[in-house]
Amino acid sequence: MSTFRVQPATTCAISSTIKHFGFTLRFPQKNCAVFRRPRNLSIMAASTDPLEICVKASVIAPNKPGDCPFCQRVLLTMEEKHLPYDMKLVDLSNKPEWFLKVSPEGKVPVIKLEEKWLPDSDVITQLLEEKFPDPPLVTPPEKASVGSKIFSTFIGFLKSKDPGDGTEQALLNELSSFDNYIKENGPFINGEKVSAADLSLAPKLYHLEIALGHYKKWSVPDSLQYVKSYMKNIFSKDSFIKTQALPEDVIAGWRPKVLG
Ligand SMILES: N[C@@H](CCC(=O)N[C@@H](CS)C(=O)NCC(=O)O)C(=O)O
């Protein structure tokens, strides 16, 4: 297991630290490209202590998160909320005792919030939103399930050995309706700003692109231009680049399912 103390990508790496009212505020130095005033003192105070999070470790490179889209979703949420975190990389093929104590089901992500270790990216991202509401990442309920069938149809197609079994068409149908949706409502699911639904979907689309490219020599058709630009747009965000798995990890991670 390795542990990394991480400052969010949007905060300048070189920062000066001011101790104030018993907690620590970090301000970027003057020559920093991005200068931010603390948005809300109580939120800054609450976020001073890095959040402890266990994520899957890379099997390729030391010190890198591995190919878990649910872990990346939580990392992205913390990055977009500018929360510092301590990332504990867990070797899922050889789970250590301490990890099984904090995650009895042996699953990642798990996060420590108010002295309790909590599993499941749905639960974690919701709690992060409640505890750290600024900036808000809430997706309105009527939009929260946009694109939600893409991941399962991608897996169906990836695992399929019969080209005529309809799994490719099922994926294309989901991608087409997402394309139409983004055309009408984009560039993100909730319009101009990224929200929780994008942070859940984007890591899954990243897996789709890499795994289908590698195992099926398949890519999203050019006709689905809004899906393609959505992917390009979100994959180029600093928060995404900082938290993404290596393509080699994604390929290795899906291998057992493909060979299945
Ligand atoms: N519903 C969970 C799914 C988490 C999950 O399935 N994580 C996988 C890694 S991507 C895991 O920990 N698997 C246990 C293992 O591989 O032993 C969530 O959203 O957090």
C-alpha cells in the first residue's frame, strides 16, 4: 500500500500556508497562474485535514491509481470540490489486513468521513456533496440517469463473442440517445457546468474507449459527434487527467472479462 497526500489540481502546487483561528488556510503564491480567494471559511476549515480514501492501485506503475471507474468518480468529485486527500493505493489482488478491516467486503472506493469508513461511490459522492456543498455538483434528479445504461451495454458488447447478438447495436442505441441529449442540452449533462452525473459517466466512457479500442478495434462512430466532443472535453479536464488510470491498467483490468 502506498499513501499520497494530494492537493487538488486547480490549486497551485506552490502555496504559502497561513495558520489562522486554529486551522490552516493555503493561499497560492502571487506568481501562481491561478489565484483563488478562500470561498467559504467554514468549508476551508472543514477541508483542511486531507480526506483518507482507499482506491485500487495500478498493476503497471507504482504510485498510480488503478483502473476502477468508481474510484476515479470519487477522486474527480474531490478534485472538482478542491478537497485535499490522502490516497491509499490498495493492491486488490493481495488485500492487506488493515484494508479488510476498513472495507470488510474488500471493495474500493472507501473513504473516512467523520471517523467512519464508508464504501460505495454513490454513497460517498452524496455525502461529499452534503458535507462540502461548495462548489455544488448536484445533478437535478430528472437528469441524473442520463447516460446511465451506457456502461452496462458497453460491458455486454465487450464480453460478446457473437458479432450478430445485438450487443453492439444496444450500445449504439444508448450512445445515440446520449448524443441527442448532449446536442440539445450540453455541453455537459446539466448544461454549461460539469455535475455529479458527468463525474460518474466520464470514467466509464474512458474505459469504453480504451477497452473496445483494444479488444474489438472499435471506436465511437464519427456520426455521434456530440458524444465524441463530450468525451474529448471531459477527458481533457485537469481533474480527469490527474485521476485517470493508465490505458495499460484498463486493458489488463478488462482482460479476464473478455477471455471469460
Ligand atoms: N458499487 C460500488 C462498486 C465498487 C466496485 O465494484 N469496486 C471494485 C473495483 S472497480 C472492487 O473493489 N472490486 C473488488 C475486487 O476486485 O476484489 C461503487 O460504486 O463504489
